[in-house]
Amino acid sequence: MTETLHRLVYYSRNCLTAAPEAMDREVAQILATSQVNNDRVGVTGALMFNKGCFAQVLEGPQGAVETTFERIQQDARHGEVTLLSFGPAEARGFPVWSMAYVGGSDADEARYGSIAGESGFDFSRLSGERIFEVLHAMVLDEEQAAA
Amino acid sequence: MPAQIVRAHPVGYSDPGSLIEDLAVGVLVLGRLGDVVFANTLASAILAPIDAAGLTLDALGKELVRIGRWSTEAAAALCRITAAGSDRPCVVEENEGRALALTARARNDGGWVVTLDDVTHHRAANRIDQRDGLTGLASRGELDERLKAFLAAVQREGGQAALVCLDLDRFKAVNDTLGHPVGDALLKMVAQRLRSAVREGDVVARLGGDEFAILQIGGEQPQAADALARRLVDLIGRTYVAQGHMLNIGTSVGIALVPEDGLSADTLLRNADLALYRAKADGRGTFRFFKPEMDERMQARRGLEIDLRKALALKEFELVYQPQTRIEGDTVVGFEALLRWRHPDRGLVSPADFIPLAEEIGLITPIGEWVLRTACREAALWPDSITIAVNLSAVQFRGSRLLDTVTSALAGSGLAAARLELEITEGALLEDTDAVLAVLNGLRELGVRVSMDDFGTGYSSLSYLQKFPFDKIKIDQSFVRSMASDRDSAAIIRAVTSLGSSFGMTTIAEGVETPEQLARIRAEGCTEAQGYLISRPLTPEAARAFIAARVA
């Protein structure tokens, strides 16, 4: 029996250090860890982050998504993890691991204006569905720009 | 008997070393300097690949730790074995799970004989009891044993520790709504989180149900326990996802410290439990350290409980009746029945002191039935125009017997249903809308009246006013008392009375004590009043006299 595909969206505050270099390092580490998990248990997803917040979408078999999230919950470095949504999904929105930076520069502002306008970069004011949609759109943009 | 056998066949052994070789335990012989001068084959096999020859126990332990076979605690236990001077074997567990029982016996020449006995199988046989089947944590029995062993060591050598007891808030709701498989999965995850929060050497146990305990050994107390408790409240309170569900629970934590809060396992468990009780009473999702006054308060509560359990049988309860009047025309329309407990030694006990306790221990149901029957019987003696209001506890409201009890109280007294008015607090309405509405409608079908008590004090029950046609809204006395000084209170009273009149409900103000207050509530549109201005609560006889004087 194959487990049904599930999607989970959460955000977390203050888990990343403010200094840009340190933040790059930490995000790189999170992404690397995430990719290892991907190989092992079939969980993919996307990261979105800025200075104060961090949002993640996890997609995969139900049990694997649950185990991955539980590992995150047990990690003392994650403060105030808020689970925004969790449930079955039709298909993966992110078949490979992806990430997006939602910074404060003018270029970013123009580009991710919809988030800035709606939330002032405060992920807590976005629904799980909205974070998923925004991330999805951003990742598609990146792919087109690279092509 | 083995001793006889050895004596009967001594010639089979060419030297004592050969005899030692044949023993089913590992043997190390230490010289006067504490170094290993002899190891039998079994000892060498147990310690391989380490060659024990020439090593002290200290050095041997360090080697075993270095190669990852033993924990530092096990090595320390090995070092202590010659110091302990006890015949009782000390059991150490290797990192791979093998258990070794160690003994040491002093020799005449100042050296030692140390035995190493593999007791893994023996321990495995006991394992079933030592481990909690669901979570794999230590069982209550195992915690008890470890605690006793630790306390014995503390009494010899001193030391600090904390016993941390916790249980889960809202776990029952998860179990009830999503079923035991989800509840069990959640308990396993909680167990994992507890393990992740403690240090090596601490004991994590499941005491049963959703109760857990941690023996935190070492660390600077109380700081270490404080840090652990904070971490537990945060960690256990984080959202879980299990079997497709998002689950939210919390935890309350109570802490007793060794040695100041007790040196016996029973005392420590009891004191940690008292602290846990306090944490729950203080709103859950928090932790409390044990304090001696918690014990005193608990003893007082226990005394009250014992007396309360007897009060009904000893007929120590009585009802008094406070008149309610219609403001226009100043006519008596009814009485509210109020419960009093007159104890021979305690005197008059305030309902605020015993009702919450009665609710907690389930006594409120029989007490509530007594109140209902007694009040109905008394009211049946009054003129037909006068109603009787009886308070219902949220606990009674949740129970399945309420409709039967009301039916039988009416039948037993011969009181017309329309003359009985049941007062329900906002709190009772919070729980489960559909079930609550079913009970309310059931009462309505019996023909009794239903009023909402203490309106405005708790949570907004406005939605209920729409869903269920209450006959009356009772405005809490706190608003009446403060309306002269607080404009908000006056505004609330005005809002409630206009709400009442638009829904076709009567509004009654409680706690009316002065003519000014009466004038004000009348001006705000309130239809009925109750309070000292009209009359104090009256004994049954006085109530009958009051009626005779006013309703003639």
C-alpha cells in the first residue's frame, strides 16, 4: 500500500541568525539536510526565508512528512514553529527541493510585491495555501529565468 | 550443594587457577597495587579486545569507555566497586545492551577478587516489567527501583536530583475524538520528545495513562530542573502531526527536589504530584516547584472532601430562598433557591469553597438532585403565581441524567413544570453546542423555564441567545454594583436589557442593594430585580411568611 501524498506548510521565527553570511550558511545547511531527506524518504518541498522568518513546504508520503516535521519540532533551535496546513495533496508542487529568498531590497520588493503588500514579509499573516502558491510561482519564475 | 562437590573431587584440579577457569563467571584478581594480576578466560572474553592484565580498574574502565563499549557512568561504577565494600552486586549496562553484574571481595593480602557476571538474559526476563510496553520508557516499577537506588546513594555520598512529574493537558480530548490508535501514536511521540529533552543518565518513565516522570540526576539544582521544565512545557506543547492529524496538547509539570523535598521515593513522588496539581490549578501549560504549604493546603482540602462526602447523609445542607420582584408594581414573582452547608465544626461553609470541590469529585450530581427535589417540594406549597429558580452546575448539565432528574423532581412534588426555572451559567454552554442544545430543548419540552445566569461575566454566549429561546437573562451583580462608578457597566446593562426585550426575554438584575441601583436598572430597562434591597435569602418558614405578607 502506498501512502497518500501529503503537504505540510509551517513557518518559524528567529531560527536564523541575523548576520547575512551566517544566514547563508544556515540556509545552505538546511537545504543540504533537506536534500538528504529527499533521497532517503521521498520528501521534497521548498524553503522561503527572510531575516526574521522562515517558511517551509514539505511534500511526500504521509508517514515521511510526519517524521520529518517531528524532527523539526524536536530541534531546540526552531522557536515558535507554527503549523499552517497539513493534508492530502493531488500532486507535488515541488518535485525537487527549491528555495526562495524574500529579502528587503528594492528589486525584491518589486518582484515579490504581492507578499510585501499583503504581509509586510510577516509570514504569520499568510495562510498555508497562500505560502504554497507564492512559493510555487516564484520557483517557476526562477526556472524560466534560468532556461 | 556445590561446596560438597568441590570437597568430594578436589583431585581433578591441578591448581586453583584451573578451578577459576571453569567458573561460569569472569574473574579478575587484583594485586595490592590494584592492578589486574590474573584474568580467567571468561573475564578476558567479556573484556576483549581490551587486555586487562596490568591495568587498574580505573584504567580498565577508561579503556572500555574509549572504545565505546561502556558509558562513563559504567566506568565510574567499576571504580567504586572496591570502595563500596558491599556484597550486593552492582549491575552496569554496556552501550550495546549487555548487562554485567560486578562484585568485589577483599583478599587477605590487600588485593581484590572482582567477578563479572553476564546477567543480560536474567535482566531481559525482567524487562517486560521494567519497560512500558507502548512507549519503551521505564515503567513505574523501574522508576521506583532506580529512585530508591539513587536515594540510597545520596544518603551515603550526598548529591542532588529532581523528580519531575508531568501529565498531558487535553490528551483525553484527542483520545476521545480521534480514537486510541491516534492517542497511542501521540503518546509515543511525547515519549520521544521527553527522551530528546533529557541528558544521558536521567530516567524517563511512563507512570500510566498520560502521566510521565523524569528523574533528573546531577546538574546544579534547582536551575537544572527549572531549565528542563521550561523546555518540556515548550517542547510538549508544540504541534504534532500523526496519522494524518494535526494534534495540539500541552503539559503541566510539578517538581520535587532531592534532598530538600524528600529522601524517600514515596515522599518525592507525592510532593512532585502536589506541585503538578498546583501547576494545573494555576492554569496548566506551566510548571511549579513543590512547597511545603502545598501539602498543608492539600490536607485541608482532603479534610473538606471527607466532610463533604458525609454532608448529604448527615442532612447538613439546607436551602434558603431569595425573593425576586417585578420592578413595575413591586410584586413578588419568584424565589431563587440557594444552597447552604452548615457543618457542626466549620459553621457555615461558603458555596464558593465547596461547590468547585463537589464538582471536581463528582458529588455535585447527588447534591444537585437533592437541591432540585427539595426546592420543588417547597415551591409546591406556595401560590401558583410564584416560581422557583434552581441553579444547575455545568457538570450536571453535561451528565445524561438531568432530564430524568427534573422529570422525577416535578412528579414527586406535584409542582407545575412552568413554575420551575433552571439557571444555567455561561460556562455550561461553552462545551459542545449540539449536545447542549439537545439538553436545552429537552428541558423546554418538559415545560420548564430556562434562564441564563451570570450573563456577561464569562464568554460571549450571544450565539446561544439566537439558537435557544431563553426565558430570562440574569445580569451579574458585578455590573449592578459598579454601574454607578463605571460607565461601561451601565452600558452593558443597557445592551443586555435591550437585547433581552428584542428576543422577548425577561431581564433580571442580581445584587440590588440600594434604591439608587434599583432606580438605575429600572431606567436601563431591566424588568426584574433580586438583592438585599428587596430581601436577604430567607429560611423556608420566613419565605412562606414573606409571601403571605406580600401576596395577599
